[in-house]
Amino acid sequence: MNYKDNWDMESVFPGGSESSAFQNRLVEVSDSIREFSEKLEEWNSDESSNDFTPLKSLLEQYEKISNALGEMGSFSNGLASANITDQKALKNTNAVANLRKDFSSEIIILNKKISALTEDQFNTLLEDDFFNAMRFPLKEIRKNEADLLSTEEETIINSLSLDGLHGWGNMYNQLVASIQIPVTEDGETKYYSAGQFENKMGSEENPEKREELLKIWEEEWNKKADLFATTLNHLSGFRLNNYELHDYKDYMKVPLDYNRMEEETLDTMWNTIAKNKSPLKKYFERKAQLLGVEQLGWLDVHASVDVGDYKNKKYTYDEAAEFIIDNFKSFSPKMAEMSRRAFEEQWIEAEDRPGKRPGGYCSNLPESKQSRIFMTFAGSTGNVSTLAHELGHAFHSYVMRDLPLLNQRYAMNVAETASTFAELVVSNATIENAASEAEKINLIDEKISRSVAFMMNIHARYIFERNLYDERQKGTLDSNRLKELMKDAQEEAYEDALKSYHPMFWATKLHFHITGVPFYNFPYTFGYFFSLGIYNRFLEDENVTEDDYIALLRDTASMTTEELAEKHLNVDLRKPDFWQEALESVHKDIEEFLELTESYV
């Protein structure tokens, strides 16, 4: 099968960033928001009324407008990601953001009116099947009302966020897009975008050259360090000012509430991980021996381990697609079928070319009932894992597509569960299908290095963000202080196990500058180990089926994280038992790696 590695955006809105259909849709949605606003203003339910017909109409229209904004946002942002010089796409993205801002102001009013219903009215409302299907998110709206300011104040903050919070996020993206890194090879200088250079660092086999590349990487980002410090200071400052206006005593309230997660759960997860890092240091020592270095550096942690005559396998895009589809079938035929559709119908932008943003993501097209996946595929097993990861996201949205929109608004921590579960399926399949001991060593190493990322790299990000917000409450931080905080956090999280670190990581990592979700990093670690727990149940209990997994995914926006785990896994996430069990899987991988590599040192 020959799959095209460019996505199809023409079926969404023909004409690319110059699409007249897209421009017409902007006008239509603007009119719909105005109509929604008028209906919302007319609806004033008094305490004696149990006629919720107007609210039903409003929620139906809310869903249509939200879906339209999602469709347009995925389209315009996708084009901007695929071509960083497409200024028209950026303009379209900003136009959608403006509409989102307007609609968000109306949603504030809607939520306040829902919250104003008496308890008797609300209980009566839930007797209607239409509203009862949204029981959890509607209750959540009423619960969150206690944290809100007046409608006028919330609307002002929302309006200011477009050119405040989100404006600084856009500035970060433009700064990254401007980065061109010169590398001279064989007497010829070639310029790499940030995304291409990341791939180059990840594929470099020579340890000394890896250190040279990391030095170049640091130097290039350091040239704009003060500008990146400005964006990060204003992003964190905007949030902290917003929290102060709402009288939030703890800046962790918002990220925890967003993830529908208790602080006890988060603390238990990190505390259990911290107690289980010793085996990782043994792994580092063995990997250093295999790579021929005294101690691992920052890039060495994820470097390929090639023993004997083995050379790291390269996949074509078609090979990767078929491998993923075939191995998804063993756990979920429905996930495999959706993935085949994704490849055949060109949901994926994977071409390795200049001019693309770094990183990868999956974006939903709620009207088309599809997704679009963005990445740069260079043929590594890591790229195959990334592709599987993003397809996991797409499957999550796919199985929820028939639910009310409010019941599809799952948080980031559980969003990362579906993606990392898919990644695990493919990662373990590559290990099982290894043609030699040397290949198996290579693949187990890659799997462990991902565990390192979740246990140490993301832990460092979490420590850094906590320290950043602690200090930002007292004043701004210059780029040198940010570098100090980043290096300190990395040394703490890696327990001083590396010879080199990445002080500019606070600038190079997009996740620190994403505006939609604060503390964007810890949900990845949660998702990884939560998915490990789910995966282990698949392996251990033959009665656990694909339908059980889909049922869990469909519930991810209809209960808290703790309730989800209790209902579907019968575990208490506030206790270390579940996390320890998941971490034992990492220990087993390390034990196998140490055993297999004994004869190579």
C-alpha cells in the first residue's frame, strides 16, 4: 500500500489558506454567535419556571458553534504548522481566536445562568434525558460558579487574554519559526529549522558530535534568550494576576481543576516515582558503557544503543503504517480500522521537509468526525512511536464522537492515557518482533528511555514550573535565572546522574509556552503510568476486552480522574499501590536490559 505523507485539508475547506469557503464560514459563525447572544439574553428562568426548552436550544446551538470553531481552528492552525511562512494561515488562526474570544464571553453568561437555577429546578432539569446525559459537566459548571467573578469582570479578563496571554503564546511561536540553525558539513553550510535540527540531534550516532550539536542548539536558542524570557514571564504573569483576581490561594488550583484531579493523587504519583529512580541510575551506567562514554550526557539518554553489527532500523512511512495497523489489531480491531482510515484518507501530515513547526500533535475535526495529525516522519522507531501516540489521541476522539459535546471535553491527563496506551502497544510489538538479540536490546533501550522521560525529564519540568511560579509571584525572572532554575531542576530530577544538561530547555520546549493549559507537563507522566496500569490489565486478565477500554475512554469527560480509576480499574489513585505496580513494569524492562547487555560490556 502506498500512503501519502501529506494531509488532506482540501476536503475540510478547499483552497488552502486562501479558501473562500473558510472566509464564508467565519462570517456564518460570527452571525451564529450574535444570534446565540440574543437568545441567551432573552432566556431568564425565574424560580417558578420549569420550562427548559430555551436552555435546550441554547445548548444545541452551543454545540454547533463549538464544533464549527473546532473545525476552523484545526484547519487554520494545521496550515500554519505545515508552513511557518504562511502568513495568511496565521491571520486565519487569529480570526478564529477572535471568534473564540467572543463566544467564550457568551459561555461565561450561559454558565452563570445555569448556575443560577435553584436546586429544585436543576433536579427537575436532570429528569429530562437530554440534560441527564450531561449530568456531570452540568454539575461541574454549577460547582465552578463559586470561583467566578461577576459576568462583566470575567468577560473583561477573557477579552484581554486574546492580546495578553494568547498574544504572548503567538509571539513564542513566531520566534521559534524564525530560528534557522547553520550546520557546516563537507564544506557546505545547511540551515535547519528547529524541528529538523531536533531530528538531527536525535539521530546522531557519535557521542562527541551529539555534545557538539547540543552546544549549537543551546547557543542558537540563547541568542533569543531574553525574548523567550519575556514571553514566559508574561505568560506566567498573566495567569498569576488572573488567579489573584479570583482570590486563588494556590496557583496549582487551576491545573488540578482542569485535569479533574486531586492534589493528593498528583503528590502520590510524584512521591512514588521519586522512590523508584534507583534502577534508572543502573540503566544509565550500563548504557554509558554500551555507548563508550564515561557518563551519559543530555542527548545520550535517548541515543540509540546499537550492539554488535546491529544498525538502528529505519522504516518507510508505508512500513510504519502497516506495522501500526497490524499491531493495533491485537488489542483493538476498532483502533486498527480507524488508523487505516487515517492513512488512507490522509489525516496525517508527516513529510520530512523544511518550513514545518517542530513537534507533533493531533487535532480534532468535530464536524468532519475526523482528526488531523501533524508530525515530521524521518523513519526512526521513535517516529513510529510518535505516530502511534497521535493515532491514540485520534481514537480517543473517535470513540466519543456520538456523545454530547460537553461529555467530550476530557482533560489532558486522561487524553495522554489513550495516546501512550497506543504507543505502548506498538513499542511492545517491536520488541516481540525483534529479529535478533541486538535488535531487542535496541528496542528495550528505547522503551526505557521513554520511561526516563516521564520519570525524570517531565519531573524536571514540573519542578522548574513550580519554582518559576514561586519566584514569579515576587517579580520577573531574567534569562540567566531561568537557565539556573532549569539546570537545578534537571539535576534534581535526574539525581545528578548526567554529565551535561540543557539549561535552555525552558525556551526550546513548546509545552512551557502553551496558553490553553497551565502546567502542561505533568499530565504526560500521569497518562503514561495510568495507561501502563490499563495495559497490564489487558495482559493479565483475559476477560478485559476492547469494549472495556472503549468504555473507559468514553467516560473520561464524565467523571473525575479518581472516579474513573475506581469505576474501571477498581483502584485508588490517592494511594501508592497503583503507581508502584505500574513502575514495576519499568523495573522489569531494566532488569531484562541489564541481563541482555551483560555480554556486551
